[in-house]
Amino acid sequence: MADLYLKALHSERKSLWATCRLKGLAKDTPERRRIAELDDAIAAQEARQKGRGGLEP
């Protein structure tokens, strides 16, 4: 289940990043701020998985 959540986070980030590059959006736009939030969420989720040894509960 956690892998699906992580995959969804990566997918949303990839999509937003492509949009930002295509439109040439500046750093302080809502899309770029969301990418930063997703980066934090991805890092937290990966840390949780490493803490458990990558196993599901």
C-alpha cells in the first residue's frame, strides 16, 4: 500500500514538473511550491519505509 502512495507522489511530482518546464513557470508559483511539498512528502515516506526495512505492517 505504501508503495502505491509513493508511486502516486512521484507521478504527481513528475507531471507538475513537466508542466512547469513547458510553461517556464517561475520558482514562486503554486505549482513549484507543490513540487517542494511533494519532495518533502516523498522523503518522509522513503524514510518511513527504510525505518521498517521496507516491509508492510
